[in-house]
Amino acid sequence: MATYEEVKDVPNQPDKYLFDVRNKSELEETGVLPASINIPLPELENALNLPDDAFTKTYGRQKPAIDAVMFFSCKAGGRAARASNMARTLGFTNAKAYAGSWTEWQEKEGAQ
């Protein structure tokens, strides 16, 4: 599991990835986590299977290496857990769910 502190430090850790698997409409309602890449959960498997160049073109960042640290967030943790399990199934060895997800972030950051 990823902690709030780990997720908060992602902007300072360019070798780590933070994926927000909420739907775009949810992001518009609540805001986004700093340095996160939005890939809604239904699109995640296809995204992680994209060729490197297609991933970069689509998401504006290099595709994570198989051993890259990857954090997954959603609204309350359920989809993040499914996303990290999916990533591990696809061979990504350092995929972690942020259990607190947006709910905890909002409480600690005072986001609206």
C-alpha cells in the first residue's frame, strides 16, 4: 500500500508514477492529485499494454518500466486496489494502491 506521504512526494520523484484511475468527470468535480496521470480504470489494461511510443504520445510521459514504482489512486481506494492488482498481473512488480486515495488527500490537503 502507498501512503499519503509517498503520494505527496511524487512530484519530487520523477522516477515514480502516480495514476489516477477515476473517470474524467470525477476529476472535473474534485480536482486532481499533483503529478498524476489520469487513466480511467476501464482503460488501464489497454494503456499499460501500449507500445512505449504510443503510451508517451497519449499520456505525455514515458511508459513505466516493468520495475518502476507505480501508485494508483481513485476516490476511496477500491478502484486503486483493482488497478494495482491489474498492473501486477501484467508484470509490473512495484504497483501499489493508495488506500486513502482522493478522500484522504482531500482531508489532509484541505482541497475542495
